[in-house]
Amino acid sequence: MQTFDFGLSWNGNIEECFISCLKDACKKRHFSFVWISDDNIKHIIKGLENGQTHIRVLLDTEATYNKANDLYARLCYAVKDAGGSVINDPDRTKSSIDKSIMHYELVDAGINTPYSVVVRNWEPDSFKLTEEERQKLGTPFIIKPALGYGQLGVVRDARGSIKEIAGARSFDRGDNFLLQEKIVPLTLRGKRAWFRVFNVFDTIIPCWWDDQQNLYEHVFYEEFNRYRLYPLAKIVSRIADLTRMVWFSTEIAIDKKYGKVRFVAVDYVNDQCDMSAKSETSSGVPDAVVEYHAARIVEAAGEMMSEQGVNKRYTIWLKDASIYLRGLGSSPDLLRQVA
């Protein structure tokens, strides 16, 4: 049997910064590494399913679970069925990335979300908003697919016409979609109060994220205190607890629409975090954050392989400090996978 300690599903043949960091981290720990792409995935799956190949931990960045016969989804289940661990576990992921499910989960958990109307895929193209729904959504509003990715099918400035709604649905007619209140963030000393916050096992990493220009900045300790950004960590740790996901990001904005400052979870759960580095593209994640992700993921893989578990207290990793705040609970343990 051929055994790999660490597998990465990543379609392509360009070794980006994130891949280099993962490989370096594996090398330091003497972990064998396999890169799985379209070139070798069928061979790898065949080996897993006939017992000739074993992958102890797989980092998935490609699976599309709502796509029929998706090879990368099959790969994740082949690794899991053979006794390996998958980051993120496929069964946890399937429900967690569905915004039409997570919207109600977050609302029930007391997390602020934009006012949303969930439209089911079986509803006709003649769907119409009620007057009350129009008033609560406001104009313009957002249309987004429940299982969308890469901003495909998203309408940012919808006015409520049937054409707009039907157009968004045409992205994937089998998908539900959401009509969502448009959040206008506060401005804090020249910065839009919009954040992308990463959860990587037991670490929460808050970044400013300009949603208009797609620009990242890692949050400083002084900013975290000045703007009282503790709710960013609290919301993300609560989402991790609800979903049992160990690696994801979410978008959180701060607004004052109803006369009171509120932190609003705008885009729920994004698995397969985009790890393009700022040194590679202007819209990329700060290189230090990319490097931290790679190191922590491989470290956690080692903990899983030794069956230590990764159920630890949370750390908030800022640009110039690491802090622990009480009340965040413990991070999900990937060893306790669902059946």
C-alpha cells in the first residue's frame, strides 16, 4: 500500500505561495506530500477505493458537493471511507456551505444577519416579493445563490424585477437563492468596517476586507481594541461551534442602520478559503496570513495523525499580537467526524 501523510486537492500545475508553504511545512515534519489535480485524481481515487492507496489527511480546496459526479467530492469521501481525515469533513461541509440552511441556523443562534428572503428552487420564475418584504429588504438589495461561489450568480444592486431574480436563478436552476438586505458599513478612520475573518482550527484571524476593491489588511492589536472588535471572534467561534467546520472564513460588517452599532454576518460560511497571496495578486491575502494558515494546517494534520485531537482554546492572531479572550469556547475537533 502506498501511504501519504498529507494530500492536497488543488487543480492546476502552478505552485503558488500557499502550496509552497504547505510543502515546506510538511518537509519540516517529514510528512510525505501528494498534490492531487485533474492529472492524477482518477488514479488516486482508484487506489483509495481498491485499498492500494491511503491518505492520512487531505486538505480539500476543490470539491463541489452539489455538482453531479464531481471527482473532487468523490475523492473526499474516498479518503474518509478509507479511514483518513478531510479538512473540511465532507458531511459537515455539505450543509454548512448552504446559505439557505445557515441563514436560519445563525438567526436561531442569535447572530445578526441581513434581512433575507429565501426562495426555493421549485418556486416559479413569476416569484414576487410582498410589499412587507420589499420594505424590509430596501432598495437596492442583493441576490445570491445558496450554494454559489466566486460571486457567480450574484446581483449586487437588485431592484426587485422578475428579470433580475430569474437571471440569478439561471446560474443554477437546481439551487435555492437568497434576496438579502444590502449592508452599508460604517467608516472607521477612512476604512470601511467590513472584515473577512478566518477560522483555522484553534485560531481566528481577523482582516479588514474592502468589499468594493477586494483589498485585505491584517488587523492590528491597537485597532482590535480601539474599535472593540471582540464580536468578530465571538461570531466566528459560534459559527465553528454550529457547523463543526475547522477551516473557513466569513464576512462580517459593522453598521448602524437601526440606530445601534451591530456586527452583521454577511456571507455566513466560505469553505475552501482563497489563499492567493498579496505578493501574487493585489487582491490577495497578506503573505504572513497565508504562511500562518499553511503552518497551522500542517501542524493540525500532525495532531490528527497522532490522534491527539485539536480541541483547544481559541487564539486571536493579529498582525502584531496573539491574544486569548475568555468565552470563545473550544475549537471543533476534526477527529470526531460525523458518520
